[in-house]
Amino acid sequence: MLLTIATTAPPATDLGYLLHKHPDRVQTFARSFGEATVFYPEAGDDRCTAALLLDVDPVHLARTRGRSSPDFSLGQYVNDRPYAASSLLAVALADVFRTARAGRCDMRPQAAAGTLPLEIGLPALPCRGGPELAHRLFEPLGWRVEASPVPLDPGFPEWGDSRYVRLTLRGDVRLADALNHLYVLLPVLDDAKHYWIAADEVDKLIRAGEGWLAAHPARGLITRRYLGRRRALERTAFARLAELGDDVEETLDPPVEEEPEAAEAPEPKRPLNVLRREAVLAVLEETGARTVADLGCGSGELAAELLRRPAFTRIAAVDVSTRALSMAARRLRTDRAPDSQRGRLELFQGALTYADDRFTGFDAAVLMEVVEHVDPPRLAALERVVLGAARPGHVIVTTPNAEYNVRYEGLRGHRHPDHRFEWSRAEFAAWATAAAERYGYGVTFRPVGEEDPELGPPTQMAVFARAEARAVAGKGAGS
Ligand code: SAH
């Protein structure tokens, strides 16, 4: 199994720094299923190619396979795994290029953060769904795709094509993103994972899919195949993708090939991120806010909604993450906004734990699904910056209700790997009440999403009203 990654950005040999593998060396990594070797067939200033060669040991693989795998006895020993790129290659890639996949490179931080002209080659990739599926999966991510079917036997063209394609991807993509695309999509194309699918697969998928999967037009198919069609895990993954705030609608795309389970698609339910946005907008409207700061705006969905409503005359969208800001800039089309929107929006980088004059002068601030991303020792700083210094008339905070997590089948730990904590209703109420008290605010609480009689709602919301603005504070559920 072979994968090549090439770049032409001079000095191209910087690829060695980015992958944390020296171009002059051949390195071998022993793994339970075989041996992975990284080497550079070419390493010049103008073009540098790294190759990952995986030598699979099918006998060992057969001995260690999961109890549920459907192999028949001979198939365990004689199969295509040694030759075809597949989930094993994805696992090896994740393992061997772990640091690169996280986007870390102290020697070349800029190159790791930015896009590079990349060319990825996979000479033999099992692709259930044919070359069109490769186009459908990689093109929305900014790749130019060349996928040609590999004939069963070039000597006998009449035998037709195999289920393998030779795949070449070209594009200006961040290296870490490219590795994550491959990590998720190789097993999706293969559609046969070799190992037991555990609940932490959902975590792996969410983590590797960060920033691209939630908005991918084929996310339904990708999630379904990646999780080996385990309905319970899929439901958890869909719920959590919706949590990420990108537009994950219930409209899961139809599978490419006829799949019997397509008929029992999950019942249409309004996604939680939509309910949350509506709840926040409703409070903003009730309070009569005209100027709003969306603090920790993520990809800018709420800001986009605010811009669509002329009642909001000034909108600031702030985030600490440059990736979030560039997604927001794309969504809000800051470069070609119509005149009616242009003057009303400010989009800027800022950290909520450092006082910043640009946060002041707003009727309301929204922290939607943000506090749980802040390290607990930094929460006091966030309170000081938002409630103490910026002091908007109202502050709307939403956060997951940890008690509700048992309703997400297969979920262990937090709903998102970046969450530093998730609060029960009592914990959230205690935090919000104390913070309000400290800074002269009143606070009321509201449920968001369908409430469970025992566990409460999936999302909880606190509405802070500054003492003198309190007259119009939440007429909703009491505190
Ligand atoms: N409000 C958006 C995004 C929630 S994800 C939504 O509901 O869809 C949380 C966001 O908070 C991320 O984009 C993250 O970059 C941002 N964030 C986390 N800590 C932050 C901090 N200290 N200052 C500013 N933004 C922060």
C-alpha cells in the first residue's frame, strides 16, 4: 500500500519539517498489523515527495481481527489488504504523522498554518461507489480530483474494471487538513474497516473532521460509512456534528449505491444548533437590543442571521481562532457584502480572557457554546472582561447540559473534544448566579431544545441583565 504526498512550494524540502520526517532518511515503524516506512523518492527545492509504504502482514491481521468481522476463513489469509490503500493505511498515516496531523510545527509554524500546493497520490485505492464517489468526497474540500478505475487485468480488457481506482488529488490545502481528509475518507471509500468499531470512533471522527465535516455536502454518507453503519453511533455523531454549529440539517444525503437501511433514515428533527440560534434571537428581540457582540462567533452562523435582520444596526463577530474567523469571513462575505450590510458588521480576532475596548458599547453580548471551551482557571478573567469591563446591557450564555449527555448513545466524556468541562444545571446556575452577583447583574435561566423531565434540556441558557437594564430582563422561566 502506497501513499505519496508532494509539494512544489519552494523550498519544497520543508515538507520534511512539516511531516517531522527527515528527507534524507528512511524510517520504519513497526505496527501490530505490519510495517510502515516513510521515505522520500525525491527531495529537491522545487519538488519534494514523501512516500508512506505500508507492508501489511495478513496472517497477523487475521489472528488479531475483531470477533465481529465477517471474514470467511480463507479470506482472512488471502485478501487485498496488503495491496490496497484502506483503513490500515489511514491508521498508519495518523500514527506516523501524528504531529503533522495536529498542525504543529515549531520549525515552520507559518507553513504548517497556511495552505501549500499539494499533490497526493494513491495508486490503488478500494473505492466502493467508483471514481464519482472520490470526486464527490474530495472536491468540496478544495481538491482537484483525478480518479481512474484500475482494470482487473490490463491483458484482458474485456474483464472490465476492478473496484480500485488510481487517485490523484491536487490543491492548495493545509497539510494537517489534507492528512485529516485522508484519515477519514480512505476508510469511507473502502467501506470496510478492519477493526472493531468502538464508541471512541465517534470522537476520532469529530476530531479529524473538525472544520470541514460538519459542512460537507456528503457528511451523511461519510459518517454512515466511517462508523460502519452502526445506527447508534451514527445518531451520536449526527447529534454532535449539529453541536459544532455548522449547518448540519436533518437532510442527510441519500447514499450513492442502494443501501437497504436508507429507508430508515433518522426521523426529521430540528437540529439543536438551529433551536439554539432561534432561542438566542428571541431573547435579543425581547430585550430590544440593536447592537450585539457575538463573542466566540465560530463560523459566524449567528452573525449571519443578525445581519439579515435590519433591526440590528451594529454587529461584532469575535473569535480567538483564525480558522474560525476565516470561515466566518467566507460565510459573511465580508469582501462583497451588499451596502445594506457592509457598515453594520465588524469581524475581528479577540480573546475573551483579555480586556479589550472593542468589546464595549454594545446593548447585548452573546456567548453561545463558548464558556465550556475556556479552561476553568480562566473563567474568572472571562467574567471580568465581559461582565466587568465590556458591561453590555444583556449577556446571553448558552452551554451544554451535562445531565442530558446520557441521551446521546455511545457518548463517553464530553460532546466535543475541545470542551474543558460540561456543567449540570446546578453547576451552571451556581456559576452564573455568583458571576452576576459579583458584577451587578441579575440572571434568569431558560431551557433550549426538547426538555427531558428528569435530565432537563440538551442546552441551557442564562440571560444576564445589567442592574439598570433589568426591567426588560428575561420574562421566561424563573431563576
Ligand atoms: N458561538 C459559535 C461557536 C461555538 S464554538 C456557535 O455557537 O456556533 C466555540 C468558539 O469559541 C470557538 O470558535 C472558539 O474559537 C471560541 N473561543 C474559545 N475560547 C475563546 C476565547 N478565550 N476567546 C474568544 N473565543 C474563544
